[in-house]
Amino acid sequence: MTIQMVYEINHTYMELRESEVIDKDDYRHKMLERNTIRNVLTPEIRMINNEKKLYVDVSGKESLLSRFGSRLADRQEVKALMESIYMIVENTSKYLIGEKDIVFRPELIFRNPVTKGYEFLIMPKRSAGCTNLGMQELLQFIMAHLDNSDDKLVNAVYGMHEMYQSDSTGFGVAFEFFMNEIKEELEIEDTQEEAEEGYMENILLDVPRYIPGTKEIGALLMCLSGMILIGINIYYSMI
């Protein structure tokens, strides 16, 4: 597939040849034409030198290749990417578009700075029996840029990659595995916070309360009686 970046005033486009991307007779292409699907990069067709080309507006958006290439992919970054993939897989399935029709090349995945989610290009596969090498290669790319200090994250992504060695694996199953792997530690942290809060409550409850004795109450009543008598004497002396 031939890809070229085209820069215009206030806009950046990704240019693709229509013949390499679109099979107009494919029902999935018609689904894309007639529906607006969330997180899908929607191309517009332009006639350039008597040749139809697709222009995808990626203005202000950063490719996954650039984003992960300039920083370590930490848990928050990878989780946001996985959530975006899960969302587009679920959304496109409603229009009879499969996971294998989604392009998972890092240079063709773009992060939307407004939604903080990732957007993808749809290219319906001509053969229904195509293996999903795109997801395997994406996971390999993520593995090469992971924050290796986060053991849970590393295990989660490597586990997903192992699951994708089988053609029968769908992203829904892999995503559930990923979320469970990173959720375990978060639950432990929440339990620790609850334990600390309970400890503070026990400390407050264990503070000894002061209860005055009979002698102290009697002394207090005598003081009050004396003050009342003094007040009465002052009142009569002023009459």
C-alpha cells in the first residue's frame, strides 16, 4: 500500500491510492460509506491527475509510531490504546466489519488529542481466511516499547501476544485478559487504602473519653451556686 503525507495550509493529510484500499463491490465498503463509525478514520476521495486517491485528515493527530517511539509505553498509555481497539472492534462488528479488516500498523493509527483515544483505518480484506498478522505485529511493536519496570503490564501484553499465536483468538478475549492482569494490582492498592482508613478510624475510636466523677460534679455545682448568690447580692445592692 502506497502512503504519502500531504501538507496543506492548516491541514495534514495521509494520501492513499483508492485502487489499493477500496473494493467498491464489497458490502463492507458500502457499510463504511453509509455509516459514521466512531474511532474510524474516514477518507475523502479526490481526483489527482486523473487518478482517484483517498485523503485522510490527520491534522493535529499523532501516530502511534511517533508517540511510542518518543517515550516508554506505560500502563496508562497502553490501557488507552487497548480500550480504543476494543471500542472499534465492537463498533465495526455491528456493521459486519471484522477485526481482520482493521489496519493495526503503528504508522496508520492516530491519537485524537481531544478524545485522548486512537483512531483507525478500515481496509476490508479480500479473503475471509486472512490471518490477523496485523494485531500480532502491533503487539510486537508495543512489547518493544514497553515500560519494563511495570511487571504486570509486561505480563499482560506478552500474554496477549501468546494468545494471538492462535488464529481463533478474538480481541474481546485478549482484552479481558489484559484488563484482569492490570486490575489485580489496582485491587490490592485499593484494599491497602481501605485498611489504612480503617486503622485511622480505630485510632480515633480508641482515644479515651473523659468522664467527670461525683466530686468534680459537686464542685461544679457549688461554683454555679456561688455565682448565682453573688449575682443576687449585686442585684439587691443596686436597688
